[in-house]
Amino acid sequence: MVRKRVPDWLNSSLWSTTPADDGLHRYSPSPTTTTTTSSATVSEPTLQPPARVPPPAAASKPQSTPTSPKLEIRDPVNKNSNNNSGGNDQNGDSSGVSPDDISRQAQLLAELSKKVINMWELRRIASQGIPDGAGIRSTVWKLLLGYLPPDRSQWSSELAKKRSQYRHFKEELLMNPSFGFLNVSVASQSEITRRLEKSVGCDNDESKPEGRGLLSRSQITHGEHPLSLGKSSVWNQFFQDSEIIEQIDRDVMRTHPDMHFFSGDSQLAKFNQDAMRNILIVFAKLNPGIRYVQGMNEILAPLFYVFKNDPDVEMAANAEADTFFCFVELLSGFRDHFCQQLDNSNVGIRSTITRLSQLLKEHDEELWRHLEVTTKVNPQFYAFRWITLLLTQEFNFADSLHIWDTLLSDPEGPLETLLRVCCAMLILIRRRLLAGDFTSNLKLLQHYPSANISHLLYVANKLRTQAIG
């Protein structure tokens, strides 16, 4: 069998040197570190992310609404900003921005100022990355996900309609049948039991029936009784949901523990956790075929973070509702990956992983053969998490946002671009993979090294052009 020749562009000096074009490679290498595998010692550059600029007027635009705490807009790149405690800033100081970022920011602002936005042009510009300092990622993502229509004159009515619809969902789906509206996600089983016992105690007190507002036992129908097992019983459904709610609680609490926006005891973190719980519970109840699957919180996090940090106070105040609909839209292209019954179908996660394997074989058969034939590294061992969580666990938060700019800009949907990015991730570390055995390669792929994200996306786009050519 004749092996397919490695394309010339893969052997280019592009892989061993970092070009000086800052518009293409915004990350600069620091001194190299040496990685030892079972069969060879290879020197790989350790790459650091670029310095970026925080959203404008971050400290001077506090966001305050009657129902939410005051928020401070912070640099999405800097996870250890003023809101965090501790050093180890992975992103350096925000001391400058590249000319390419400035140019792209100007183009995006010009496009967003039009009465009717040219979506093709917006996608083209956004696919190269949305500058962090512009404060416009929130608006661009809503357009890319179809939440906002291209016609700006329709924005006000569309937003009002959607936000009203989300409020209705919450009223209908987050209702404790006995005590009125209650955020069930923060009510533990012990709290429910305590309140039930309190209600029973009050019911035995016949001295103040008009003050309690509780029905006597004779007035409670079978379907309204807490012990009813009927399918129409709101209480039966309420307790059936408790297991999923507890899983959502655990996952939300574990979301980005290194970011005070999501984690900690601050009022900000608790408010954001409650909003994320609400979104995930409403989604689970509206989608009984999928409900909630562990990891959905990681896909939700970037959307909510970007929308909640919108410099526009009204937009930030309605981030929960806006995030819900954008989350639904984003997951619509990946929902089959979360349905266990479809795992082995042609639309399930295993089929998608097979497509990634075929894509690697097409572009770098030598690397594909070494991984899957020689060292027998099954792509499911690493690609399952890459694909289902949209690479949110493989890179730092700022880099994930940059990758998502490109994923969401694909007019055919994010999946095709996601597969090309995954393939590019393998190609970028091909030397280390070719020198490694099963153990070292699996460890490398499950703990992907720091990467030049602009360079990674360039290679992914190169795979697209190679396929077209």
C-alpha cells in the first residue's frame, strides 16, 4: 500500500518558526521547554497569549438593576483581575493592542452601525477574532446565533418578545406547587421537607385560618397532594426533577472555579450561579428528550459571561434571558451528541469522532497511522471532550472566546469548523505525537499544551482551503 505523501505545506518552516506578522500570530513564544517522550526528546516552544485591552470604561459603568447586584465589567482575558484574588496572571498585562485588532474593531463597529447589517461581511470579519477591548462581542454573537435580526429597527421588538417569553417560562417551570414562585435550584430536599413540616404545623393551628392562606386538607385535590403519584400531579413532577436539579447545582458550582465571576462567596458569583441554574433547569424541562447532560454548564458559561459583561446596562441586565435563547440555538447543532440513544447512529457523537479521524487521515496520513494503527490511541479517548464541550476545557477562557468567534462565524454551523480546529490541534503537535507512544500521546492529547490560537485557527482555515482545492 502506498502511503499518501504529506502535503508540502505541512513541512513548511511555518511549523518551527513564528512569523513576524503580528496580524496573523498574536502570541509570541517564550523560552523553549523540553518535553521527553518514551522514544525521543523534543524541544517545543512554550507560547504565551498576547496582552489585550479590557472593555472601555469598565470601572466607570457599574450595572445596577432592581433585581441584580452591581457588576463590574472586566477584561475577559484576565481571569485574575480586580475581581479575583491572587496572582499567576496567565495573560500578562494589558498594555497594548495590535494594529490588526484596531483595524478589525473599526470594521466591526462600522458594520454594526448600518441600518441593515451585512451578515456575510460580519461573519468574515468576526471569524478572524473579535477584539476584546471593543465591548461588542456580545452584540456580534447574538447576530451570529440568529438571536438578533440583521435589521436593527427590529431589535427592540424582538428582544422584548423573547425576554417576555423567558419570564413566562420561568413562571411556569420554576414554580414550587405549594409555596408559589421559588427558585427550585437552590432549594435542597431538606429545605423542602422543612417547609412542608412547617406548613403541616400551621395547618394544625385553627386559630388564624385567614392569615395563613393555606387550604384545609379537604380542599386539596388528589393531583395537588404532595404524596400523589399521578402523572398529572405537579408535586410528582416536582420531586422527579430533584435529581437533575441537584446535578445542575453541583456542576454550576464547579464552573470555572478560578474565575470569581462564576465561583466564590461574593454576591456577584452567587447571582451568576443562580442565573445559570435557571437557564439549565428551564432548558431541561423544555427538552425532556435530552434534559440536562453533565457538561452543558461549560457550554453555557462563555455565552453568559460575554452577555453579562456587555457595556450596555440594559443588555447586561437581561443577560439571563438572552443567554437562554442563544444557548438553545447553539445546542441545536450539537444536541444529538448529548443523546445517549443516538451515540451509535450516523448523527451521534461516535459518528462525529469518526469524521475527525477521517479528516486527519485525509490531511496527514502519517500522523493518523501512527496514532490509530501504531500506538492505538482511539480518538474517543480525547476527542469526545474536545467536541462535546466545544474546546472549552482545552484552552484558557480568553482563548476559548477567540475560538468561539471563529466557530460561530461559520454560516454552515460551528460543527464543520470545530472538526477542522480539532484536526489542526493534532497537526500542530505532530512532531511530539510521532515521537511518542500510547501513554505519552494520550497524556498529551488529554492535557493539550498552550498554543498560539491565531496560528491554530490559521491552520484550521488552511485545511478548509486544501479541501476546496
